[in-house]
Amino acid sequence: MPQDQSPASPATASSAEAPPSINPYNLIWSIGAIVIMIWAILSGDRWFLQFIHVISALLWTGADLFMGFVVGPIMRKMPPPARAAFTMRLVPRMLFLMTTLSIVGGTSGWFLAEQLGYFDLDYPQLWWVIAAVTILIVLTVQGTGILLPTNLIVYFELRKPQPDYDRIGRLMRFYIFLVASQGVMQIAMIVIMTRFSSGV
């Protein structure tokens, strides 16, 4: 009789080791990135602020697209033990990466738009700004209100002596789906940013 390979079976015990502890160095570079963003905002140097916004937004968009459309489909086809082992390594890093990129990308974009006078535009051009702000708000709410708590729930569930792999699987499927939806919104944001760069 084949050995049971369900997520809650003893066959997954080898992958049930506690995930890596949260590395304090990740918090250091996250705070460092936010400090650099604040420096760019206060400096009044438009090029500096635009560079911070572009690089963080590119990394944020790239991470969303990669997670949603590359990692997600791969994880769905992985056997439960491999999926659990992969999740244990992924979650502690994504916890800092996505949170930091969303804070830096969104905040720097807001202050850059203010410097460029986009909030003073008249209609119908102002609709492009409203669309960008709406997408930014949705991305931020999803990131800090849903994705971050989901990351934490999965992390602490994995650290239990007997993790609930069914629950972890459901949470990670939801997480990947939401990240994929963020990727679609990021593409819409790129369209808007292209419109801004060509003149509204």
C-alpha cells in the first residue's frame, strides 16, 4: 500500500522542522531603505526621489508578477512536503521584502506626484491621477492588511510542533492568488505611469 503523502501525514514530518527565525538583519535593511526614502523626500532632489520611486516600484512589480505567475503555479504542482519546505524558506523573506517595497514605492510615488504638480491638474487629466492613487490605496491595503497578516499566520503556524498543513496550503493558495491580482494592478499602474511620462 502506498505511503500516505497528505499534508497532515507523518510523511511530512521531515519537512515539519521549524522555519528559520526572523533574521534581524532583514529588519536593518528594511529600516535602511525607509530612511533613504525619507532622505530623498526631505532633500528636495527630484532626481533622487524619482530614482528611489522607480527602483522600488520596479522591484515591487517584478516580485508581484514573479510570485503570482511563476512561483504560484509551481507551488500548486509541488508535493506537500516540498511545498511546506519551500514555504518555510519563502515566508520569512517575503515578510520584509514586500512590506518594505510597498512602503517605499507608494510613499515615494505620492511625494513625487506632489512635486511634479499632478495633484493640481484639471479634469479629465486628473482622472489618471485618481486612478493611480486608487490602485496605490488598494495595493497598500492588501499588502499591509491582508498579505502581511497572512505571512505572519503562516510563519507562526509553521513554527508549531504539529503545523496544520491543510490550513497553510489554503493560506498560501490565497496568498499567491492575491499577489497575482496585485501583479495585474501593477501592470495597470505601469500603463498610467507611461501616460504620465508621455504627458497628461
